[in-house]
Amino acid sequence: MFEAFNWHHFFSAFIVLFAIIDITGNIPVILALKKKGKKINAFRAALLSLIMFFLFFYVGEAFLNLFGVDISSFAVAGSFIIFILAMEMVLDINIFHDQPDAPKDATFVPVVFPLIAGAGALTTLLSIRSQYSDISILAAVIANMVIVYLVLKLTKRIERLLGPGLIYMLQKFFGIILLAISVKLFMTNITLLLNSLD
């Protein structure tokens, strides 16, 4: 059953997911795809991403249980993924986003996967489940998908409004936030695991 909705949990989960999805940081990638003649359907991208997040939120844990892995162990592993993604954002290296996109419709590949609902975001979704209430996390996912839709719909306007410099600064800012989140996630869950061994 769902725990009670918690505004603090909602905002915390929202910020974590917003940082890891990094839709603003992906604006240059989206613009480059459009310049190559790729078509991106904003509504379909947001909807498909939402479905992927919701499915993984429920099926992901059941899948882990098949291997006897608990959420805390997965969260520790997830903290390493988040750390690597944060380093990618801060140091301008590209690990997860360099994938070929042959079809003209780039809505699912590479926009939905791996840019929005990629390995890092899905890992984070399960990782933060050990810290926040389910209903708060799912509400945060929906709020993020609304933002994803708006950004994809208004990409060119946002670029003109913010400018490449500010978009670059936002990417660095959220990268540093993710570094701090990964450390907190690691320390919280490694402590739980060590205590369970006593």
C-alpha cells in the first residue's frame, strides 16, 4: 500500500529525478537531432517515458527479488551510477548518450531511451524508493514528465530565452547536486546494510 503523500518527499524526489533526467542539459542534443531532420513528438515522448518509469517502479523491485537483491543493496549500486552520471555532467564527458539513431523518428530512441528514461534515471527511481514514500515519488515522476513535455515542445524558445551559456551553467549546477545526492544515497544505504550484518 502507498504511504501518505509527503510534500518534502515529493520535492526531494522531484529534484533528484529532475537532475538525473537533465532535460534542460539535453536541449543541445535535442536541437542537434532536429537539425538532422529527426522528428520528436513531445507528447508521445513524455507518455512513453511515464509508462517506462511506472512499469520499472513496480516490476523493477520484483525483478530484483528474483535475484535476492534488496532495495538498499540496489540503492548502493545506484549511487555509483548516479556518481558517474554526475561526473559526466560536471566534466563534459559522454558515457551514456552516445548511441546511434537510425530511424527518422527519434521519439523513442534516443529521446525516451536513453536520454529521459535511461539506465541512470531508472536506477535512481528504485534507489530513492528506500528514502521517500511511493506516492510522493510517482507524483514527482508525473511532474517531471510534464516538464519534459513542455521542454520538448518549446525547445527552440527555451534555447533563445536562456542562451547556451545559462543552459551550460544549469548542467554543471545539477551535476554538483547529483554528486552530493550520490554520496548521501551511498552513506545512508551502506549504513543500513552494515547494521543488518550485526
